Amino acid sequence: MSFELSREHEEFRRSVREFATAEIAPYAAQWDRDHFFPVDTVQAMGKLGLFGLTAPEEYGGADGDFTSLCVAIEEIGRVDQSMGITLEAAVGLGINPILTFGDDEQKQRWLPDLVSGNRLAAFGLTEPGSGSDAGATRTRADLRDGEWVVNGSKQFITNSGSDITSVCTVTARTGLTDDGKAEISTLIVPNGTPGFTVGPAYDKLGWHASDTHPLTLEDVRVPESYLLGRRGRGLAQFLATLDDGRVAIAALAVGCIQACLDQCLDYAGERTTFGVPIGRKQGVAFQISDLAVMAEAARMLVYKAAAVKDGGGGASEFKQAASIAKLYATESAVSATRIATQVFGGYGFMEEYPVARLYRDAKVLEIGEGTSEVQRLLIARGLGLPVE
Ligand SMILES: Cc1cc2nc3c(=O)[nH]c(=O)nc-3n(C[C@H](O)[C@H](O)[C@H](O)COP(=O)(O)OP(=O)(O)OC[C@H]3O[C@@H](n4cnc5c(N)ncnc54)[C@H](O)[C@@H]3O)c2cc1C
């Protein structure tokens, strides 16, 4: 199997890089300082076609491959991790569940606006009491007189409260299975539905320009037809969605590592100590060599996983490749930002240099869409180990 990027992918990379350099890079630090979610720029990414890369043409998409989406996330993430996660979540968590599990009516209603980037959708799995243990969801939905009545809360939900968010898919208990376990289903809840409250944006360590909110659902009523996919398959659907999301997050991590490498290469040539550029010192140069190794290795794992998906590899092969890419790329990104900050010395601790922002942004990569511990668990299970 080959996972070399094609000439078309590389041309596409160049066009996304041009956009990111012109339209995002000059403003990223200010958005970060102001905790500002730049709707116009998000919609400009939409006009470039980034939200519709993998969606079918009938909904306005390009019917392209998953590899292209990873390239786009990597390139946007290279200049701004906040905009990278906005794109990643919008496609991987917003569009994907509706595209994969929605019926024709649901797709026709929601997808065109999401695919064009005019609107955003969110994915509400995590709750105050259930994150890694997603099956412990407490949110309930009861079917009464042809409507689902939803009660509960969700937390840390990306793209859920922006001015252009139209809808959130949420998991909820809808009863008990035959063996007495919680039956979990997915419901589509339009923003603005009475009883559906978007809480104030979180004050986060990083990803300041990304939109993240807690959600409360109090007697929220949606029609019975707003069930997404099959009743009782909610958790399985969300977990399948997360396999794609993990590769996409790993692509975001590659962008972060590459940014560290680029910044350090420039700085090591400019900054002098003891009369020579710091790049002359092995102690610095060797650390930058390590960044190059991390960037290349993480990129290979991401595009290998993407190639498994694009090539129609088996579900278990893809699951394993996704977890391996996510684990390695995100942990490397955290290491890379630590190294980059060190290479910049005291300036690396100052917000006027992008490495400081990267340092804050990287940590969450090891947490969102399955923590590093969860990835190790999944990889161990994939190896056949009887791990708990
Ligand atoms: C900025 C941000 C954006 C997010 N966006 C979304 C979103 O859009 N939608 C959404 O649904 N969620 C979202 N999340 C939630 C995210 O997916 C969860 O935070 C993550 O899955 C971890 O869950 P938790 O926070 O409840 O931690 P916990 O599950 O409570 O974990 C706490 C610690 O215990 C460890 N742990 C837990 N179980 C095990 C185990 N079995 N073995 C070993 N270690 C274990 C974890 O690895 C972690 O270190 C977001 C989170 C953040 C921070």
C-alpha cells in the first residue's frame, strides 16, 4: 500500500497554505488574545471548499478523499491551532455524523449549509460525569406523543455556541436494552430550540479562538424524526465518528509540530549567543533535528491512516491506525512545543512569539477525541491483549 501524497494533494496543500498565510496567520495572535471567534474567516474557509472536501456533490461538497481533509487541517493548524480545530470539529464531528447516519430528509435539511461553511454543527457526547466513559451518559430522551423530550447536560462542546451554529447532535439514554443496559441513541437538536441553553464560553488554557461551551437541555422537545441513525446505536455511531476524528486531530498535531520546526529553524539562524547563531550549538541543533523526526514520523502515521480509510481498509485496521496516529502525533506535538519554547529561551515564554501560543494550544491534543490513555487502551485491545 502506498501513502505517498499525490501531485494533486501537494497542489491542494499549496493553495490551503497560501490561504492560511494570507487570511489567518496575520490575525491569529490577536484572535487568541481577544478570545475571538472569527466568523468571517470561518466562512472564508467555507468558500474555499474546506468544509465540503469529503461531502458528496449533491450537498455541495467536492466528493474528495479523507487525505485532502487531513492536508487542509494540517496546513490551517500550522498557522493557527484554533482555526484548525474549528475546521476539524466542523467536518469530523459536525458534518460526519449527519452525513453517515442521517436519512435523506435530515441530510437535505442540514448538510448544504454545513458543507458550504455558512453554518456549523456540534457533537455533544461529553457530559460533566462522562468523558472517556462515554457510555455513562446521564442525558435522557423520552418519547412522548411523537416527540423526544430531552433532559441533561453536555460539556466542552466545540463549535456549539457560535453565531453561526445551527445544530448539535447529542447522545441520550432512550431506554434499556434487553440485557438491562442503557440504550443510547443520538438526537438532532437545533440551536434555539426552547429549553436548549448554550452556556458561556469556557476560559481555556489554549484554543482561545475556538468556540467551546457547556450545554443544558431542559424539557427540550424535538420531533420523533430527529432521531439520528438507529435507536440504540447512538454510542456505536459516535465511537465510529471518533475514529475519523482521531486521524484529523493527529493531522492538527502535525501542523503544530511543523510550526515548531519552522519557527525554530528561523530563530536558530537569527539568534546569536557567544558570538555565533545558536544553531551552531549542538545542544540547540540536535533538538531541532528531533523536531524534524517527529514531524516526519507523525505525518507518515497520519497519511498512512488516511490511506487506509481512502483505500477502503477494514474497520479494525483503520481503528488501530487512527489510534496509533493520534497517540504518537499528539504526544509529539506536546514535546515539540516544549522543545520550541526552550529553543526560544525567555522569548519563548512571551506571547509575542507564536511558540508560546503553540505551547498552550498543544496540551489539549492529548485529551480531546480520546485521551492518550484511551488510545493506549484501544491499541492494546487491537493487539489482542485482555486489557480492562
Ligand atoms: C477544548 C475541548 C474541546 C472538546 N470538544 C468536545 C466536543 O466537541 N464534543 C464532545 O463530546 N467532547 C468534547 N471534548 C471532551 C473530550 O473529548 C473529553 O474531555 C475527553 O474525552 C476526556 O474526558 P474527560 O474530560 O471526562 O476526562 P475523564 O474521562 O474523566 O479522564 C480523566 C483522566 O482519567 C484517564 N482515564 C479515564 N479512563 C481511563 C481508563 N479506562 N484507563 C486509563 N486512564 C483512564 C483519562 O485518560 C484522563 O487522564 C472537548 C474537550 C476539550 C478540553
